[in-house]
Amino acid sequence: AQKVTQAQTEISVVEKEDVTLDCVYETRDTTYYLFWYKQPPSGELVFLIRRNSFDEQNEISGRYSWNFQKSTSSFNFTITASQVVDSAVYFCALSEVSGNDMRFGAGTRLTVKP
Amino acid sequence: DVKVTQSSRYLVKRTGEKVFLECVQDMDHENMFWYRQDPGLGLRLIYFSYDVKMKEKGDIPEGYSVSREKKERFSLILESASTNQTSMYLCASSSSSGRAYEQYFGPGTRLTVT
């Protein structure tokens, strides 16, 4: 069975601090996809990134970076120099090849204080 | 701009009422999804549809049904609302080609059943 664990329920940092959100997953599939979504206070989930299981390269997009390690079944998300606008709930998700069976973690609420 | 809209942001219903939640997407996506979001549980899939008139059960279909008569519209139906169905309901859509697997979400409907 597929499962995603986000052990950090809430994180609070001060602006300009770096912060890492952890994500650990379980799956028996050899091909799968991993995602991160952001849910700001407005409620609408916003897609941030998708990785497939064959691509373990780390990715950087501006202040955001993702570290995918199959050996530890982890897909962690780091925000560098955090800003107040980064305050949101962040979800990690895992899906099978079809993309129709997506499993979400419980989410991590990030609060960035000025 | 991609767009998924949901008929209501907030809804209050009484126990036993039949409730309809509507979702419309304008991206010509084949796949549509209904999730419920509860604190500490993340998003859980209720139903999804990969084509008009087609539907598949997700993890928690009990007490719900769905309807997809047109490609752009996916309705979630609570046959007889109960207080344990008080939750945030999120609709999403995705393509079966191109940027497949990337789900686009609506703003959510917060349903309270009293």
C-alpha cells in the first residue's frame, strides 16, 4: 500500500531562516511520482513540483529546492531565506503511474514570522 | 489560465439533507477528482472519474456518490448528510496526456452539517 508521512505537523520560523519540510513515502511500485503542493490561506492547492521515480536529481527553483533520495524513501523540500508569503500548509503526495491514485501526507503548516 | 471552480465556498446543511457539490473545469481535462480534507489526515480521495459517465471509488466513498454527465462537470452528492461529513471538499482535474498527473485544484467548499 502507498503511504506518505509528513512527521512535522507545524513549523514556525522567522523570516530569512532556511526551513526543510520532511516527506517520507512507502510504495511497492518501481515507477511512481512524487509531488509537493502548497495550500495558502485562500485554500486552493498550488502545484509546486513533480518528480518521477527514475529521476533522483535534486531540483532548485529560486528559493525552493527538493532533495529526492530513493535509498531513504524521502523527498524533502527546503525553502531558503523564507518569507512571510511562504506561510501555508504544504503537502507531499505520491501517485502510481496512472496518476489517478494520489496519496497525500497529512501536511505541514509553515508559519513564517516577520 | 487553468481554472477549476466549485459552486460554493461555504455551505451549511442539516442532517439528512441531500447535498450537491458542483465542480467545473475549463481545461478539457479527462480526469476529475473529489477529495475531502480533514486536519491531521491530509486529503483523502472520495471518487474520481476518467471519462464522461465513468467513475471509480477512492479510499472513502461511503456516504457519497458522483455524477459526470459532461466532461467539464463533476458533481459530488451526499445522499443523506451526516455530521461526520462536515469537512473541506476539494475538486481537482488533470490531463491524461501532456502534463499528465499534475492535478489542478479548485478553491474548496467548506461544508458544515448540523
